[in-house]
Amino acid sequence: MRLWDITHPLSNTTAAWPGDTPYQFRLSWQIKEGSSVNVGHVTLSPHNGTHADAPFHYDDQGATMEQVNLSRYIGPALVVGLEGRTLIERADLLALDLVGVERLLVRTGSCPDLNHFHPDFTAFAPEAIQYLAEQGIRLIGTDAHSVDPAESKELPAHHACRTAGILIVENLNLAGVPEGRYELIALPLKLAGADASPIRAILRG
């Protein structure tokens, strides 16, 4: 059984969403400077890098990160490639075999690295989210920065997920992962009151 690490590394070169808090790591204590241990200091937005959105991110009444259903982040998942699109529409999904699938991970190829913000990334039409909900999908993962376009203020795809009870994972690293069925393990941190959390996402298959 092979293990696929589908998490982008977080580093001081990781690009943040424009205007958001960038990730920064530094050593507060260092052995080479006389301390008995190395101890780091981290500053970040919970949306830096590979992360899970809590419903509270787009709904004042939504669950915060410590309240989400952890079972959604563990279990069988389907990886599909839908490259070359600006917006994933319902029609793009009709040919997918989604029987028995609750977790769908979509490789768009639109964010090849996280050291740069890619404003023209592939997003989802709300009708596509609604279709996936009808097929039984309960978690959507994407290798793009968001399920909505960068310029969107209304966030229709996020709100379609809210209505359908679908959880969202963004900035996955799906490059080189063949299409197919896997076991997903992508647990968020138990951050009380938080709107998102970094995750370490892996596939087994």
C-alpha cells in the first residue's frame, strides 16, 4: 500500500491570500546561541497552505473548527482530474462515477505551487456543488486556493456547500496522484473558535 502526502509544505515563502496574514516561522530560542533547546515561534492565518475551512468561515452560525465532524476527514475518497477549466460546471461532473463516494478530491492543475498566489485558479459553479451534494458528496477537496473565484465577494460555491452540509479542503497537492479511489486522512487541528485549520493530508492506496 502506497502513502501519498498531498500536503504542501508551509514555509516563509508560502504565499498568503492577498491581504491575509502570511506564514512566518522563526526560532525564539536557539541552542547555537546558548539555549538548552530550539523553540520556534509561528505566525499564520489558518488558511495558509493546505487547510480545511470550518463552516464558520462563511456562516456566522456555522461550526467552528473544534466542532466539525472529524469523520468527514477520514475515509474513502475519489481523486479526479479536471484540468484546463476556469470554472467547474455541473456538465463537467456528469461522467464521473460517484457511486458510494462521499469525499471528492479534484485536481485542477491551476495552482502549481504555493510560493505564488494564482488569481486565475479553477473554481466551482454553485450548480456543480449542488449536483455533488445530490450524489452524496460530503467533503470536497481542491488543489486550488478556493472553491470560489478570487474576485468573488458573494461566495456562491461556499454557500452551496453550507446549504448541502459539504465540508471544504483547499490547497491540496494532487500533482502526480493518479485518478482513483484512496483512503483520505486529513485531520484539522482542534482550534477553538477558529474559521479554518492547517491539515496534514495524506492518501493511502
